[in-house]
Amino acid sequence: MKLRRELVEEMIAHAQNNLPNEACGILAGTGGEILAFYPATNAEHSPTRYTIDPQELFRIFREVESKGWEIMGIFHSHPVTEAYPSPTDVRLAFYPEALYFILSLRDPLQPVLRAFWIVDGDVREEPLKIL
């Protein structure tokens, strides 16, 4: 999966601004290309869980649809753990058609972003190419 560096920087900034809690958001695009990152509010306000605020999710879905795009990824951060789906992440992965992007801030000077397909409890990493 190709991802523009400026989108990665937006995700990192959003995650850092939400510390000590997890940050979350949506990635959207078309034709297999991610074109935008939509930061969202973590309604859980938790360092170990996230739920995208339902009103924001509705707004994001409407905007993505109005552009003729599709939801391509679901983003959240792990403030102190590695960039790998937790058991809770796997259990709550309700969108098998979307990539799950996880950003680890365990080392604040070296954020790590990884992406995963999570389908029926099976986790498979998708290599990222940052452009």
C-alpha cells in the first residue's frame, strides 16, 4: 500500500496531540490510492481503547461519499505499545474491507506506522510504502 508522507505526518501529529489517549481517524481515497486522512475524536478518551465519535464518523462518511471515494483504512494509535493489533483491536475489527493502520508512539522520537488486514480474527500485515 502506498501512502503519501504528508498523510503519515498528519497521523503522527494527530496521535501526539491526543496523548496520553489513543487517537483515531479514517483514511479514504479511490482507485486503490489513499487521498485523505480524516482525524476524529476518540469518544472513549482512553489510552487503551478507541471509538470514533459517531457524529464525526457520519460526517466523514458523507464527505467521502460526496467525493466518490471509499473508506480505505481505519487509523488509531498505540501510545505506549507496539504497532500491532491488540486482542481488543482484533475482536472489534468490524470492517474486513478496510486496512487497519496502527501508529505506535512507544518511542516518541521514532513513531512506527503499520497496516493490517483483520478478517475473522486473522491478522495479516500489509507492507506500507511511504512516498
